[in-house]
Amino acid sequence: SSAASDVYKRQRTSPENGEYFYFVGFHPTAYVMTAGAHLVFLDILNEVYGINRGKIALVRLEDIHPRSSISALLSVTDYLKSEKVPFTLSLIPFYVDGADRTSITQESAFRTAVKQALLNGGELGGHGASHQFDGKTAEDWEFWDEKTDKPIGGAEYAEQRVKLALTEIQKAGLAPHTIGWETPHYKASEAHYAVFEKYFGFLFEPHRQFDLAFVPYVIETTSSVYIGTPLGFVQNDVDLSRITLEAEKLAGLKYGAIAAFFYHPFLGVDRLRALVTTLKKQGWQFQLASRLIGPIRVQFPEKP
């Protein structure tokens, strides 16, 4: 591609064995940004190591909680089923907004809807226990105080919240569908993340190390794997144009990438339909995240 030709030149140094010499004309990771030149360099490394990743698209349905619209959730998942597009449902087990407090085990209609949605071709990731600390679920943070820009509690607090979330998921009969975790607003301390990695082999979020957040591949640590969402999320029609352009750039990588995004069902089906249609035209293949992460590891608390 023209982008690649600006980054490197390839010369055959040993015709008899087909080896190649790569010359990189600048530091490709000195300035990392969304859809930046570092992607071409990473694509070259895939060629060097003989890795062909394929063009994989992932959909995550975001901030599903006991006060979410059931009709909106089922409309979106019915559409995804009709298009044979699997998805990950990001579940917040507890909803809190002042005196309004409820959980998935207390809301039978919601619990049934979640199970029905998962039967449409989905799997489930925990998204905090309540996705809040002193505010409203899905708007507030849970492991980070945005007012002081400091973490809330330490490892003990994180373990208490994770166990609370997993116990509720287990009580609701959703444990068999659960594949991993997503930290609310992707923000927590190293002590918190040590706990998350203890309980989950998969975190559906960018790795917290800055540069790795812009790598559209599976990121492996010593204990867990991470998959980010390089295409971000949809707020309005402007995002549709942005995602289309960024996905097109990723699609230009010869050896593949992950084009992942997240979507709030309350936005309705139309924008999601536009995204799915566009990505399919670009050649992306939609898969379940679990197909990329190897064996699923979720450590549920032992029942008393």
C-alpha cells in the first residue's frame, strides 16, 4: 500500500532462501495514535513472524443493567441474530441511583431478557458490580474517584466488588455464559488490576499501558489476555463516519487486525445496522471474543 511504502523499503538479500531486509525510515512507535503509522510497522512484524490474524470484528453491547430497556436490548440482539453477528453483553449486576437499588436476581423480566438475548448469539462479561461508587450506575465510576483522580480502596475493595458481581451473576444462572470482565471506564489501580487478573483470564478492554491501547490485537500478560476496542463507541452519526474511516484503515493491514467497538442498545437499531453493513462490506468477519482468547477462565466464588 502507499502507506507502507512511506514506512519501509524491502530488498531481497538472499535470493536463494527468500530472506528479506526491512528498512524503517523513522521511529514508528515514537508517536502512537489511533490508526497511526505504527500499525504498518506492526503489520510488517506479522509478516516477519509469519502471523496472519485475519480481519476479525467484535461487537460489545455496553452498560446493560437491571434498569436498561428490555425492548431496546431485544431489538438490538434480534437484529444481530438476523445478521449472524455474535456479540458480548457487558453486564452490570446491580443498579444504584440514590434510593433506587435493584439487582438482576430481583428483576425477573430483565433476567429473562438477558438470557433470551444471549440465546440470540451472545456471551457475557461482567462490567463492575454496580459501575458506581457514590453516584448513578453507568455514569459514575466504581474503582476510581474522578473528583480526586485517585483510586478507590485497594485490593481488598476490588476483591469485594468482584465477588459481589460474580455471586450475583451466578445466582442469576448466567455463570455458563460468562467469559470475562470489563473495568468501568477502564480506570483502576495496579492493585485493582491484580485482582481482576486473578479472577478473569480475559479483560475486554485496552491494556492500561498507553501504547498497547492502540494495538488492534490480543494482548497477553502473564496471567490474562486483553482485547481493546480500537474503534471506540457510537454517540451520534459523526461517530459512524469516524468508525468507517478507522475500520477502513485497519482493513488495509495485510495480515489482519481486530476491529472492535461497543454500542449502547438504547440508541436503537439503525446506527448499529449501518455499522454492521459497512464493516461487512469492508471484509470484516464477526466473531465471538471467546474464540480469540483460548480457554475461558472465570474464578467464581465458592458457594457457602
